[in-house]
Amino acid sequence: MKMHCLSGVRVAFSLAFFCVLLSSAELHAAAPMAPFESSGEFVPANEIDRLVLAGLTQAGVPLANLCSDAVFIRRVYLDMLGTLPDSTATEAFLRDANPNKRSALIDSLFLKPEFADYWTMKWCDILRVKAEFPVNLWPNAVQCYNRWVHDCVSANMPYDQFARALLTSSGSNFRVGPVNFYRAVQGRKPLSIASVVMLTLMGTRLDGWPDAEKKGMEAFFSRIAFKPTTEWKEEIVCNDPAASTTLTARFPDGKAVQIAPGQDPRVVFADWLVRGDNPWFTGAICNRVWWWVMGRGIVHEPDDIRPDNPPSNPQLLEYLQTELVKSKYDLRHVYKLILNSRTYQQSSIPQGDPKQAEALFGCYPVRRLEAEVLVDALNGIFGGKEEYSSPIPEPYTFLPDNQRAINIADGSITSQILEAFGRPSRDTGLESERNNNPTDSQRLQLLNSTYVEQRLSRGGGLDRITRGTLGNPGRAIDAIYMALLSRHATANEVAAAKQTFGSGKQAGNQAAVDLAWALINTKEFLYKH
């Protein structure tokens, strides 16, 4: 990544203003801050709040304040769409006097195309949708698998049907998307497949289980056949029709089962797994959804469920499981319960010990934007083109310049900036593959790189944001804040920024670049909060 050399004057302006921003917008200051919080008592909106409040009260952890409307719209857009709200939508929401406007906004997000795009990306991370090594699905299968996942999310397929399709589908990997669930496994031994099934659909890691229990579990996947065709890299995935003996397998709950030669062991396992009274299944997905939305699992990590890693609030997890089954496995119902809760709508500023508050959901956990979301935000606001490609030529792949990062189907296709900001490799299906920890390299790229400079100075987006504000620095400053941070600038922020705005168009343009550059380096821009 090339570094852009700023002039001495620009460095002074940018760093001085950057320091002002950090002092005025630090997300974990001790005192509540007006731009980020709203006043009001904690009034439970649903059963989630009552259960969380009981846990916090028992532990003596104080509640966080309610987040402001500006924080809420930005938060829920990023959490549900992986996309920043545009200024028009934000302004309309902030002006809306409807007391139920947050709930109405939540409902509207599920109808936007970005919802299916973003959640397809999330699912493809854990389903290991990747053409090249070590998964080796190959491009045709990746496109088929990704389209199937996208269709399922768009149609709100009930989760039990989604899981059953992954477990029991048969056919061509180029034409039947879910059969790639078995092909996207490193190794085709039954134990390897069983490990992936349990990690993905049960949130547990088979490698720590006793050998006898592993053997009983892997038996369900010992008769999967992979048959090549005459088409390059195509395979048929199915139950082995040549099986002629009775198979003994053992469910994770310890119950043994005899499977006749004509039965598909995958179907037997799926019938056991997706029962409404099976906590292995409902608990894993409810915990994962909570982790996706809240940034921390009720059982943490979300794919490390085991007896010695108990849930922080067992009653909360049980309630979500009950609601999932009652709704006939409608994941959107679970999303809406969480998003409409006062728990989700808390400020990210804890009132007590931050670690304890986050563990018991006494505040909204701050976390950095995913690599794809950050790249899309920079390109969407400022303009610019990203070059995505696959480094392995089988075949060497390029994507259109206007391709959004959250829409990239193949985990093998990437860019330098995505790699730098921790996009997962999709090799294991573990949530921890995504690395959102900040690094020195990331800081340098955001502070002083050609990548950022070209978007700010040449992308055209900043000119659109500040159009019509010539001669009115206050309006220009507020427009930049609204575009980047989804809120109006405070009086102090306007006063600080005005110091860099000189007279004349050229001076105003340069000051706008410096202001925008400073803002994208703040926690308020880089983090969900």
C-alpha cells in the first residue's frame, strides 16, 4: 500500500483537528455524551429486557443509557445491512416524531436488498464458500452455492429447512447448491465431515470429544459418495447406493440407532437434529444470531458450546429457543426480538466495569467494522474503484469495478485492503477467522495512504456531499458529519473544524478533505457503537 505524503501544513491541520475529534468523540468516556445517548429510564420492551435486567441486577451491574436516534440508525443499518445509512434517510429518521419509528425502521430493513446481500456474506463465511485451496469448491460451485444461500435468505426460508437441505441434499455441485456443504470440507473422511456439521449446525467442536462418541457421530456421514462427471470439476454428491450392511451410529445425546442399507444416514441424523425439543440445534443458532447482532454470544464463543463453557444467561438463551420454535424457525422473528429490545438499544458507554457490562449485556459492545463493510463505506461515500481478483489462476478472476465487497461470492477473490483489515479466509468456518483487531498497518493506511487520498480527492463523493455549501463552512462541516457519522456536528465540533476553513473555494475544498480524512480515523467512524 503506497503512502501519501501530505504537506507540512496539511499534516498540522489534520493532526490538530484529529486530536480535537478524539477528545470530543471518545466512545468510552466516563460521563454520558449528548450526541450518543438519550435520557430515560430502562423500560423493558420485551422478555429479553426482563431477563437481561434480572441478570444485571443480580450481578450488581448498572445499566447503560438509551442510545440516541442518530446512533441507533447507524447501528441498525450496519448490523442488519452492513451498510451506512445515507444522509437523506438519516435526516428523515431524526426528524420523525413517531414514537414507534425505531420499530418501523427495523421492519423496513428486512425488505432492502442489502439485507440478503450482507447475511449471505455472513453465512458464506461459516459455510466456507471458497473456490480455491484448501476448500477447492471451484468457481462454478461457488456461484451455485452462493446463489442458493442468497435465495434462502431473501425468501426467509425457515431455519430447520435450511439446515435439512444442507444435510440431506443430493445432486450436482454445479446445480444443487447445498450439496457443496459436504464438498467445502478439508478432507472427505467421515470424521472431518462430522466435525464440520457439528461446528456449523450445533456450535460445538468435535475434536474435544471422547473417541467412542466421535466414532458414533462420524458413522452418520460414512456413506456419502462423491462421483465425478465428464464436466470439469463437477461432482455428484449423494448417499452411497452400494451400501449393503446395517450401520450403527450414535447421536450426540448418547442414543444409538441402527440404520438399514436402504436408509440415508444423513436423513436419520437430520430428523434427530431439527426437532423442536433439541437444544443442540435451537440453542446453537439462537446463540449465533445473538452473537452476530450483539457482538458477544450468550455462550461465548458462539462455536464453542460445551458443558464447561456455560451461557451467561441461561434463561435468555432458553427464551430465544422457545421463540424460534414457536415462530416455525423464522430467524427474522429472532432478529426483530433482539433489535426491538431495550437491551440492543442501549448506549455503548458502560456505566460500570466495561468487561462485566459487556459479558452480561449491560451495554452495546463496541466492535470494528468488518473489512468488507469498511471498504464499501469508503467507496460509497467518497467514490472510487476497488480491484478484486483471485491470485490463483484456475481461472484467474476479476470482478467489475463497481462490485460491492459484501457481494463477493468467493472467499478466494479479495483485495489488498480487505486482507489488511482481516477478511476471513473461509478455511475453517470458525467465527474467529475474521480478525477485527486493529493493527499499526491499518492505522497507517487510514492516516496516510494513497488508497484513502485518492478516494477523498478524486472520487467525487466529497464534492457531492458539500455541494451548495460554498461560503458556508458550518453547513459543509455538518454535511460531512452527517455523511460519515450519521449525525449532526455539535457546536464544539463545528467551531474546531472552522479553524481549518480559510476563504475561497480552494481553501474550502482542502479543509473538507482534511476534515473527512480526520473523521474516518475516529473510533466513531471505524466502529459499530
